[in-house]
Amino acid sequence: MTFQDALHHLDQGTFSPLYLITGDEPYLIDHLRHEFLKKILDPAAHSFNFNAFRAEETKPDTILSVANTFPILSPHRLVLIQNADQLKDDQALLLDYLSNPSETTILVFIAEKPDMRKKFFSTLKKKATIIACPRPRERELPLLIRQETKKLGLHLSEEALWFLKEHLGCNLLAIHQELEKIALYHAGEDQESEITMDVVQTVIGNGRSHSIFELTHAVGQRDGQAALKLLEAILSEGAHPLFVLSMLTRLWRQMAMAKMLIASGQSSTVPKKISMPPSLLQAFLKQLKKWSLEDIRKAFAISLSADSQLKGSPLKGKLILETLIFDLCLHPQTSTENGAYSTPFLSSGRL
């Protein structure tokens, strides 16, 4: 089951004797740990009925001794096994337990990438309730952010949500922490009022006066002069050149995807495929008309070269990004042999 399915399952109050939590998203796994504690154990009897072990430090017979102990002043005992993929070699006792688990113990194994070919995990897979907690995909982030904001009683605008998503990426812990900061900042305001991107920038972006979206919009418009001014402002306010370049590269990727969808008669799928807030879509489609596929190929190529320069060149990031914007917006037909970077991939024809 998914993380959301697991929350619903725990809310029902009918628990399985065995669980296996897998995945590489620590925030979701930590959240589930707290939910297991909250839903299964009475706080008054918590210390009597909860044990947590690290598999690499614990012998199977120690785990079984605790798992077979009756709970005190509670219907259940909860036992968590961290790093279960590092269980000691002597697993025969545990295999016997899987066949006949205690009715009063909830035994939870947590393993990032368990080897299901091994007898223990192949058996556990058949006997236990499996909960998958992988890192979210980019397209899943808006929904996850909305769910977190709902818990905190916040109402984010579409632009604010997308700024948060692009600024923090797939780091759920960072998203949760920043939303808590926004909630504290917004505490004295009308709780029903919409939180704008300006507020989010103030809280998590060190009060920046310009957003990366303004820059990508200017580049999309091929308004080089505005783009250069915005670039200078954003860099002076602390944005990292590689972050700026990654957002520009994302724009080329969105453009390439949209061009191909439109060419194949799938225009209606563009909003979903390119993951863009509806309020920005119409402006994006207008910008798209200013770019040919060849322009987009060139943008990808010089961005790749700029990326190499940013990571390994003594040239300043500002100069490299200014040259990129100049080539794409102010002088799109210019040769790229300008000294700031070289573009050996221009003739490859690859996106």
C-alpha cells in the first residue's frame, strides 16, 4: 500500500501483526513511525510497550524475546526494526515467528531496499502488510504540498505553490519545515486569506524582490534586456548560478515537450505533461511561438556547456549566465565561439 493508504489503514484501528515499510523517503517513514505510536499505543503505557531496535546491532533472539512478551496495560505491544535489510545471518528463528506471529505484538520492519530474493524477505512479503514510501516524483509534489498546507490551515496561491515546489524540489522534510515557518509568519493574519508568492519568497527566499519565474518568463519572451536585469537582481539576492541554470533548462524541457505534444495533436495534454500552474499556462503558450525546435536544441546545447563551465571554470557564474541569455535573447543567431563557453553539441541535433 502507499503512504496515504497506510494512514487510512491505521485510522481504521484494525492492525496487522507484521508490517514491512520500504522506500528511500525518510520524511514519510518518520511520519509513519509517529502514526504507529499514536494509533497503537496509549501514551500512559507507552514506555512499557514500545521497543525500537537497529537490525545491525540486534540479534534475532533478542527481537523475538520482546515480540513474544505480553503488553502491559495495553492491548498491543509495538516493536520497530530499523535497517531490517541488515538483519543478522541467523534468521531461522525469525522465519518461524513469521509463520505464527504474536496476536498482541505489532512487529514493524523498516528497510530502504530489501532484497526480496532472500528467503526472509520473500516470506515476509507474503505474511506482512507492505507499505511503500519512495521519494515522490516531481508531478506528485503539488498534491503533497496541498495536503501539508491543509493540515496547517494554509491557503497557497498557485504561483506560491509552484515557487515552493521549484525552490525546494523533492525534499519533503524541507517543504514541511518551510510550510511551518510560513504558518508562523501568517499566524496573525486572516487564516482564510490566500498566501501569495511574495509572502513565500519573504519567508523562504530571504525577502527576494524578484522570483526565478520572472526571469524564465523574460527569457521565454526573448526579452534579453529585462532578463539581464532580473538575472543581476536574483544573483545579488543570493540565488546560486546553478539553480538559475537548472530553471532555465527546465524551461527548454517544457518547451520541447509542449512542441512535440502540439505537433502530434495532443494540445489538451500540455498542462498536465509540463506541470505548470494554470495561471502561467497562457503566457507560456504565447512564448512558445517565439521558439522553434532548432532554437530549443540550441538552448539545450549552450546550457549544457554553461553547466560544465559553472562547475569547472574560473569564469564567474554571472558572466556565464549573461552570455547564455545574450546568445538566446539579444543575439540568437550569433556564433557561440565567444570565450565564455563552447558548444560542441550544437550540430548533434539532439534534445
